Amino acid sequence: MSAPAIALMVLTILLVWGGLVASVVMLQVLPVPTEEENKAARSTVDDGQAASR
């Protein structure tokens, strides 16, 4: 393999694994929505869908 191909492979691997690590970290950091927040979000989506019809 040539040097540019290896560099691109390393960059791609870092991008994919970095995204995985960032996703896992964010899943640990962000709070779980409460039931009230879920209901409010559902009603907002339902209102938006009704308005677009």
C-alpha cells in the first residue's frame, strides 16, 4: 500500500471509532427524558402533523 492510502485508512478508522466513542459518551452524559417530556414531544409532533395535512 502506498503512503497516501495508509494515511487515508488511518483517518477513516479514527473517524469511525471516534464517532462510536463520542456516541457512547453522549449516551452516558445526556439525561433520560422524563415521561412528561415524552408526552410534550409527542403532542408537539402530533400537532405538527395535523397542521401539515
